[in-house]
Amino acid sequence: MDNIVKGKSIEELKDICVSLRKKIIETVSKNGGHLSSNVGAVELIVAMHYVFDAKKDPFIFDVSHQSYAHKLLTDRWDSFSTLREFNGLSGYTKPSESEYDFFIAGHSSTSISLALGAAKAIKLKNEQKHRVPIALIGDGSMTAGMAYEALNELGDIKLPVIIILNDNKMSIAKPIGAISKFLSHAIAGDFFQKVKKKTEHVLKYLPDGATYMAKKFEESLKLITPGMLFEELGIDYIGPVDGHNVEDLIRAYELAKNLNKPVIIHTQTLKGKGYEIAEGYEENWHGVGPFDIDSGKSLKNSDGKKSATSVYSDALSKLAKEHENVVGVTAAMPTGTGLCRLMNEHPTRFWDVAIAEQHAVTSMSAMAKEGFKPFITIYSTFLQRAYDQVIHDACIMNLNVVFALDRAGIVGEDGETHQGVFDISYLSAIPNMTLFAPRDEKSMYRAVEYAYKHKGPCSLRYPRGSFKDCGDAEDIPFELGRAQLLKKGASNKLIIGYGNGVGKALEIAKILKKDGIDCAVLDLRFVKPIDKDMLESLSHSYDEWYVISDSAKIGGVGSIITCLKNDFSWNSVKVVSFEYEDSFIKHGNTKLVEEDLEILPEQIAKKIITRG
Ligand SMILES: Cc1ncc(C[n+]2csc(CCOP(=O)(O)OP(=O)(O)O)c2C)c(N)n1
């Protein structure tokens, strides 16, 4: 592929930016995606392709949700219409999709570590003259500990790595923490502005509006600029640079390239730039579904059902009003997790701690030690990052901590990096941990009530979007380790549902009934501790058990039941699990993904019939 930006004039580059923005807005308005992050990063990426070479320099996009312009500049213009579709382009970077994508990403704050790793490899391979890694990271992603672990080493070993900090003063929501305040405060400060003016005429060769903290000014400026933090860490600082001015960006990038050291270029951008409705601090334009470009109105057809997230948020709000010791935390997802409501209602008891899942778990563990009841509300996929804290700080101490896992199961268009399928496997192995799940809206209230009473660490999981319909199944309180038999059957078949799998189990039972097969249906409710007595008694009437749960098969519900069955020698019972097989699940519309995995209710019913 020819690099279409190399050698172009500034005016031509500006035109390229216009057409990239247009294409991004048009495509996202149809397919959904990360609108405001992408239009905000267009110039940063065009300048990257102008100064560096994506064929040899590792281009590393943090989270990579802002990489659309890079995709469009690297052979994917024509296929861009398939963005986030099943079998189409991913919404994130993906080396299997393009040789220009150095790495996958989806979880935040990995870019500086990746860049440093690449820099070590480049050095060992003696390729430093021709290659330099570039990490593009947002101010939101700079709130996570991992970024500082990498900076810590980078400042010490001083390999050439270029970090482009895209500071739009937004994470998904408002950025949290001292560091983001420091970045903006220092730049806006009066004193800084005065010194900057003085410095500018000395450093005329630098980009307009930018100030390179050259050595001789270093000491005087250190105390008042955001460069302070980075320079103290041993990383050169260039900035602030207008992140929508390609010319300034090119000059800053070239300067950084020539330094041959670790450098951070602090750029300032406007999230949503170029699509007026989304510009600025509009959290709801971070990730969007299809929308009308003129009005900005969503085109998504609502099924009229409440999302599991908002039911959880309602239930927790009720609980928090009743009990003063209820507290809670989200890691940079106040709206996504529904905790924003709690943060408004009880601003002293609910916190957004930024992209800091590990810190969220450990700090809430200490609150539990002090007698509070924390609801740690995190997406299933993001709790992976805090696995050690779950074991080391919550479970060994056997603390009264609740893990509320949102987006458990297949999440759709975000794909591999975001699927919430591993939590049962990774949590069930931990001593003291109790795992349970609501099946529908009504049982979510019961689950949240139960979580409050439970002694020791526990976790409840619920899906993205709304629960599957469970009809008028009796609404009973959760009781530790107790399942609920929803329906007896005349055949030898028992369908065991867990969480959102219960609605699906009922649907499968309905389909099979039409074929003359009358199955029993069990809502397992607890996967740990599991209802041994109920399962033992059911083994006398039903010897074919089918497990339905939105979770990985290995270590999932079926495997827990199989272990139990073997322990208790119910050898006549056959257990078949329809959980996810041992491979990463692709992105795309959830129904299409499930169809591909052959786990739609009709497909499962067919398989059960075929087994006889
Ligand atoms: C470990 C982890 N936690 C949470 C998220 C969800 N998330 C995706 S993007 C984002 C905000 C990133 O903000 P920033 O880096 O400033 O990028 P911007 O979209 O503002 O350009 C968050 C919290 C994530 N991707 N990874």
C-alpha cells in the first residue's frame, strides 16, 4: 500500500482529515461505534502516518477504540462499511486484520508497556536507526496504574519511545483524579501562560502554540507545567500542542523522532471534533449505536425492556436508601454500570475511581474491613484486570464484598477483548467466593437484597442489554446454595439454566414441547455453592442434563456440575453443556455470533432432539 499522506502539502493533509472525518461519521451513524474518540483523533493519526512509517514503526493505539482513521489510511477504506459487523472489520486494532496493526487492544493502558517491549526488541535486533515505537494514549487511559508501571521503567532505561498523549479532558465520562486535574490546571494557570509567552519567542523554530521544554528552561518551568511529572520520571516532554493542527503536530513528532529518547508529546484535542453535536464533554457520544447525522437522534429500536444494568441500578438505589453502610465503586464506567445514579443520590458513598479496577477492589476491601458493604460494579471483562486483588485482598480476608459483574456473556460488536465469558471460570476457583445470578428483572431485586445479607465475598452476574423473558416463574428470595425448579418434565431431560441462561432454557423447553418432548427446567441460581441436594434428587427422574449459561465451557457451569456428578457417582446422568467452546468469540451482532456458534435456542433444541 502507498502511504497516501507522505509527501502531501499541509493543505492536502487538511483535506484528507476532512474526508476521514466524513467517512467515520457516515459509517458510525450506520454501524455504531466510538464516534467522538475517533473524530477527535484524526489529525493526530494523519500526522503519525506522515512522520512515521506504519510498515516498520509499531503504531500502538491504547484501547484502540480511536484507531478508525488509521484503519482508513491503511488499506481498509473500502471495507470500512463493514466496521463492527459480523465477519467485518473490528472496531479495534487487530493484527489478523491488517499488517499495519501492531497489536490488539480493547482494555486500556497497555500501550506504553507494548511500546517499551517493542523498543527493547528493536534494540536487541539492532534496528534502532530505522524503527521507533509510537504509543497513542488518551488522558483517560493515563489514569490506570499500568501506564505508570511502564513509565517507571521507561524513564529508567531511556529507550526511544514516543508517547502521544491525547488530552481531551475526557475519559468516557469526566476523567477522575489528581493527574488529570494536574494536566489541565497547569496549562491553564496564569503563571504558566506568562512564562510560555516569554519562552515562545526564544523557541521560534517550534510549532505554533507549542513549547518544548528545552534543557536550559527546564528547571524554571518544571514547577509549573505538566512536564514536571514526566521530566522527573526521565521522559522528555513536548507540549502542549494543538492536536487539531496537523502542521504543529508534524513538527512536534519530527522533533520527538530526532531526540532518540523517550518523549511524551502532550496534545490537546476536542472529543467529537468536527461533528458539532458530539463536540466537547458529551459522554453519550463516546460509544453510540446507529444515529441520524442531521439530528443526532438514535435510530436504535428499543425493545421497550429495561436493561439489566438499569434494573441493577434501581435495585441498588433502593438498597442504599435502606442501609447506610452500602457503598460502591465503578472504574471509569459510571453510566455503563448505572452507578452514576447512585453517585448522584449518595455522593459520599459511591465513587468513580477512574480506570483502576485493581485499586477499586482493594480500596473497597478495606471499606468492608471497616464494616461497610461495598458493591464493586465492574464489567465481567474488566474485572479480569483485578484478579489478584479479588483473591489477595477480598477473598483471603473473607470480606463482605459484592462483585456485581455487568456485561456478562457475549457483548456483541466489541468482540474478543470485551466478551464477558470467563468470570465463572476465574472466580469459581477462589475459596470463600460465592457465585449466583439473577435470571430476570424481578430476581435482580432479590439478588441485590441477598448480596447485602451474604457473609463473605460474593459475585452476581448479568447480561448486556435486557434479560431474556422468564414468563411468570415464581419470584422467591435467594437462599444460599439453593436452586429453583421452574418446571417438571415428563421426559428424562432436564435443562439447567444459570442467570440469563434461564430464559433461554425456558425457550428451548418450549420448542421441544412442540416436538413432544417435555423437559424439566431448573434455575440453578447458585453455581457456588451449588445445590447438591436438588441435583441429587433430580438425578432420579432425569438422566440427561443440558446446561445453558453465557459462560466459557472450561471452568463454567457445566464443568462444575460434572465435577459434582463425578464426586457423587451419579453415573447414569449425562451432562451436556452449551456454554462457549475454547476459542475467543468474534465481534458482531449477538444473534449472528450465537448462530455461528450454533447456540441459538432453535439450534440447541435441534441438537437435543438429534441426541434422541
Ligand atoms: C481496563 C479497562 N477498563 C475500562 C475500559 C473502558 N473504557 C474504554 S475507553 C475508556 C476511556 C478512555 O479514555 P481516553 O483514554 O481519554 O480516550 P478518549 O476516548 O477520551 O479518547 C474506558 C474507561 C477499558 N477499555 N479498559
